Amino acid sequence: MQCSDALPLIHEYLDGDLEGADAVELKKHLLICPDCNKLFKQMEQTEACIRLLPKTPVPSDLTARIMGNIPVKKKRRESWLKWLRTHPALSVASVFLLVMATSFLSLWDQDKDMVVKGPSLDQVVIQGDTVIIPQGHTVQGDLTVKRGKVQVDGSVDGNVTVIDGSYNLASTAYISGHVNSVDETLEWIWYKVNEVFSWVTP
């Protein structure tokens, strides 16, 4: 038996719960191990001293006093209010983003007309719901088309963004920037947030 195995058995023995083969093994170990034997005698003396102490009745209000001293967990609402008071800038930014997202969602459903934005729209041809950049023509700057189709046969010296629409690039098409297609509501909100911040920051 190892000393680490003997310690829990000593506790059981002193409590009067150890019987049979375990009790025999513990007694054998105590005979050959002076450290465990010394520990056993100390614990036995301590328990004897405890038994000699006068028994005092437990006060009837002991449970109530203990429960009264346990710190009360703050309600979630109080912790949120404290967080809002300590982080006012983040609170304002969060409310701003929430209001923006709500307004963008309402605009997403209301906006049904095709919109074309760009610095050189004289280079494009609009036929119905299709915006065409003819071969041999170049749009200088970014081109944004909402709720329409884009057919690029010529060149765009910038980015092409298609919102809630589609695009087709001919083999002769050349776009120096990126082609972004925004179809989902969340992507559109992200696009609008970037658009707003591009106005605010130079």
C-alpha cells in the first residue's frame, strides 16, 4: 500500500467506516510506515480532543445569518446599466449602428427603382433595366448600379458594384478595380455602412 492510498483509509478508520480487508491492510501499513503512523496518531489525538469539547446548541437563526452574509449576485440589468455608464462611446456607436441597420432594412424594401451612380455616365447606355458600357467606351471612376443589369463590353477605370441585380462581362471588357455583387440584405447593409463612412472620412 502507498502512503497516498493510506490517507483516505485513515479518515475512514477514524470515522468508524473501515472494515474487512481494507482495515487489515491499513494496520499493516501503519506498522511499517513511521510517517503514516505518526500522522494517524496526530489525527487520532485531534479527534479525541474534539470529542471532549462541550457540545453547544446550534442557534436557530444560523442558516439565516449565513445566507444573509452571502453576496447577492447583481441582476443582469444592473450590470448592463453599469457597462453603459462606463462605456458611453461604445453605447452611442451601438445605438447608431442599430438605427442605421433598421433604416437600411426599411430602405431595402422600399427602393424599387433602378439607380445608376458614377462620375462619367455619358459613357453608358441605359436600355430598360440594363446599363451597357459599349465597346470602345471607358467609364472613369466607380460605377454603381442598383436594381438593374450591367453589361460591360468596354472599360471601367474603377470598381463596379451591382446591388440587387446582375452583371455580364464580355470578352472585350476591362475593369481596373473589383466587381462587387450585393444580393443579400446583410451584404447591402454592410455596403451602406461603408458608403456612409466613406462620406465621413476623406
